[in-house]
Amino acid sequence: MAEQVSDAIIRVRDITVQFGKTRVLDGLNLDVKRGEILGFVGPSGAGKSVLTRTIIGLVPKVAGSIEVFGVDLDAANSAQRRAVERRWGILFQQGALFSSLTVRQNIQFPVREYLRVSQRLLDEIVVAKLVMVGLKPEVADRYPSELSGGMIKRVALARALALDPELVFLDEPTSGLDPIGAGDFDELVRTLQRTLGLTVFMVTHDLDSLYTACDRIAVLGSGKIIAAGSIADMKASQHPWLQQYFNGKRARAVTG
Amino acid sequence: MLATRNQLWLVNDRFDKAIGAYRGPDGQPAEGWADVNGDPTLERIAQGEGLALCAAGNWTARFAPALERIVSDAEKLRGSRTHFFIDVSQVASLDTFGAWLIERLRRSLSDASAEAKIAGLSANYSSLVDEVSRVGPAPTVDSTSLSLSGMLEQIGLTVVGIGGTIVSLVDMLGAVIAAAGNVLIHPRTFRLASTVHHLEQVCWRAVPIVVLITFLIGCIISQQGIFHFRQFGADIFVVDMLGVLVLREIGVLLVAIMVAGRSGSAYTAELGSMKMREEIDALRTMGFDPIEVLILPRMLALVLALPILAFLGAMAALYGGGLVAWLYGGVDPEAFLLRLRDAISIDHFIVGIVKAPVMAAVIGIVACVEGLAVQGSAESLGQHTTASVVKGIFFVIVMDGVFAIFFASIGM
């Protein structure tokens, strides 16, 4: 595995995204290495979610190229694309659970589509995933509208992990969770990364997550990556926003 | 070689040291082991009283169907031995699917008389197996059985549901009237901008399609009338038929059905998605009455719109009918108008147009009740939007029948 650690699982080159006349991303470059947890921060409205959605192909880009697992997503045919999509899992900001399916059906949905396995194994996998994300198996037959915000996040993570992907995108996974739940969540992401060799692309505002879960941090500002590196690099940076973010009042409260 | 491995099962705690013994000097797996990069395998090796199951290959989601077969086969060994060892040291990659299936195998092989152990876990994988070992039995799904009592229960529930629908319609009617009364007392609470906005949506924007459809229906009635009346030499009576039919019935009924499909469904979908996103709850907590803010302007817009649309529709139908009568039946416009003047009176027009606001109110009430009944799911939104249109059209036709009886009995 050692020789693979260095290669980039996501390679973003010079991408530009524009909505009408507003340029959200402007020639952005980013590499995510295999097996790392990348924390992605930036001011609200800077385009963090836009970048995530561009990488997974939900937002069209004006220019640039995106490679995931070494596959250029623009050049890929639909079969190659599907193969890539099967290897990643995505946790949307609002969960994006299918509202007319139960928790069980939500988690089983991708598995059922891609693998021919028995109903028994499907049901067991649901329980395993629910336990992994810290939920009781009893919630399996509830509908998303009957879940709390934190539970929706966890079920959405369970669905994102349903096929044991190699890469997961987490869009603000800990927002709306209580601090204990958020801590568990970070711990869970860490465990999964360790055990499954998962690569995690995490958009977050949670300083705790950045400190405890992330290997590397990338900062988005004015359409570009303004800094990337470890927590120590971030704190040493002279950029005013970074100064405020990592050395501000809230940050000091985290580091003590 | 085999002897080394046999010892291994008995000395689990020395496992990590022992693993080197059956690997080649260069760290590559020694001969005889399954291809580590290939399909998953589970080799069975008898060891006196016990049995060793050696897992190898990729135990991952991609191979889940094959893994499940392998594990189901191995589960049949249950009870055949007193000791089972599941050796996972040769597994090339493991994820939750593989880990769970190994754990499942361990559980199904161990019972009162037999013992099963998992051996050879590396540090990374042991936390994964620990994770899945916390998994309890899957909760069973209760399936609804098809039985006579179940069907009777369904019928009963449907009847209760119909009763509930009528109650909620009356409830909504009362709430809307109360809100209207409140607005009359405090005219400043009236939402003019919202009403005008909805009036544009349901009236102004509906004009082209309503006029087009009623025009075509007028043409068709006229053409059919002329075609059949001609056999009796009664061509000119098509004007009587057209006038009475369009003004009394077709004009308003057709327009009401179109409005139920076009605006009733829109109201239900709008209110339903607002309900789903807790927007209606937000309004309520800010001290606003959703009936007054959301429903009254919509109802008022619909009640104003339908008579206007019904009038325009009737005119378009008469125009279309007259055009066909002239071009196809040879009844020139002057003769058509003369005949029309004799055939119809203002009563016919009034009978038609009086029904319009009532039908609008019925459509609006049904649409709003259905909109507020939407639950949290997208499926529920779809069901209630469908129900809104179906019930709206049903009640429009029922109301039309009631009006027909009423007007017949008062001689209009």
C-alpha cells in the first residue's frame, strides 16, 4: 500500500465554474491523495459545495479537467463513469435521503442496484452499517421524515458507505450534530479511514474535526486554493482570513 | 508446512510471530496458498477434532455474491466438528461485507457443542471485525398478509377515510370563511399583492389554453350537430343546441375541470412542499395564520378567476361553433346571431355563470386540504396532488348535478 499513498485519487486542474456572470471557481487546482482525510474550509459562499458538486459532476464547469481514480471524467464513457460512481460515496449537506423509502431501503438501494446478494445479507448489511454510524437497528423501518437532523446525517453516511467505497465526499458532516455526536462522527471517519483505507474529502466548518480527523487542510478563497497543508501550516500562514479562522476566539477555545 | 499451521490454531496469541513461518523468505506467500489478488476462497483443512477454514483473496463488496455463496456453503458444516478456526491472515483486502460474512460464519458455526474462532486478524482489520461483531440480529420486516379480514379492514378504513375527507373539507370551508370574516373586519390584514399574484397565475396565464380548448369544443359540437341534424333538415337548430349547451353546461364545466387540473394541482403541490419544508410551521410560530396568509388569497383568486374564464370560454366556444356553422353548415353569421338571439335568454347565461364561483370554491378547498395533508415524503406529495385533481373534478361534477336539479325545480 505504501507506494500508493503518494498518488492522487482526485486530480483537479484549472477548473473554472461560472453562474451567469459570477465566477465561483477560477482556475482551481487541487490534489487529494489516496488514504488521506482532506478537510476543506473557506468562508461561507466561497464555493466549497460548488467544488464538491463539480467534482462529482453535478455542476457543469467552463474549463479545466477532473480526474478521479485516474479516470478523466470528461473523456469517460458512461460505463467508466458508472464504475467510478460505484467507488465513491457522497454525503450531501441535507442528507438527501429518499423520502419515500425507509432507512433500510435507503441503505439497501445502492447495494441492491450493484450487487446480486440475498435479502438476508442486505438486511444484515443494513444493521451493520447502522451500528457503524452509531444508530440502533430499530430505526431501520422509519421514514426520513421521522428522524432527527443528526440521525438523518448518520443514515446518509450509512448510505454513502453502503458499498464500502474507496472515496467519500462529506459536505458539512458534523453541522447540526451535538458536540459529542460530532466527536463520535470524527472518530468514526478516522476508524473507517484506518480500516478500509478510505479517502475522505470533507467540507467542514468544524474546527474540532479539522484538528482531530483531518490529515491535511485546503482553504478556498476567491475561487482558488489559497493554502493547503497541515494544521500547523495553517496557523503559521500570514493570510488574514486564515489568521482569523485558526487563531480567532473560537479556535483558541478548541486548542485551549 | 501443515504441521506449522496446525500448531498455529492452537496458539492464537502467538499468531503474529507464527505467520512468518509459512511465508516465503521474501515475504511473498509460500506455495500452495490461493492467489491473494484474485477471487475470494475458503479452503477447508481438517485437523483432528477441528477444522480450519482459510479465507483468501478479496473479501470485499465487489465479490459479495461469490462470498455469500462460499459462506453459505461453509455454514452447512455446523455441528460436524467441535472446533472451527477461521483464518483470515491470507485475505488480501477486507471491508464491511467481508468482515460481516466472516463474523456471520463464526456465529453460525458456534453453538453449545462447538466453538469457532477467528484468527490471523491484522490490527487494521481487527477493529473492523470488532465493529461488525457488535451487530445484532437483523430486525424482521413485518409483512402484511393478504387475508379476508385484512381486505375488510381496508374497506372499512377507506370508508372512514371518505368520512374524514368530508369533515376536513367542511373544516377548511369554515376556516376560510372565518379568515374572510376577519379580513372584512380588519381590511388591513388583506393580502392584496398575494391575491393579485395568484390571480395572474390562475386567470391571466390560463386564458390562452382555456380559450383554445373551448373554441375547439365549440367547433366539434357544431360540426357534429350539423352532421346529424342535416338528416332531418334541421341544420339551423344546431344554433339552439350550441347556445344552450355552451352557456348552461359545457362552458363552465369544462373550464372548471381545466382549472382543477391546472391550478388545483399547483395549489396542492405548493402548499404540500411548504408543509414538507416546515415553512407552514414557521409561519404559524411567527404568529401568522396560514389560512389567512396562504389559503385565503389563493381561494379568492380562484373564485374571481373561474367566472372570468368561464365567460371567456363560453364566448370562444360560441365563436368556434359559429365559424364551423358558417364554413361547414352554410349558416351565415347574420342568420346564426338571429337564431341565437331567439334560442337563448339571459337565464341561460346566468345559470352557467352562477355555478362558476361555487365550483372554484370547491376546487380551492379540495386543493388546500390536500396540500396541508401532505406528509414528509415525495411520494405523499404526488399522491395528494393526484387526489386533489381527482377529487376536485369529482366534486365539480357533483355540484353541477346538484345545480341542474335546483334550476330545474325553480324552472330556470
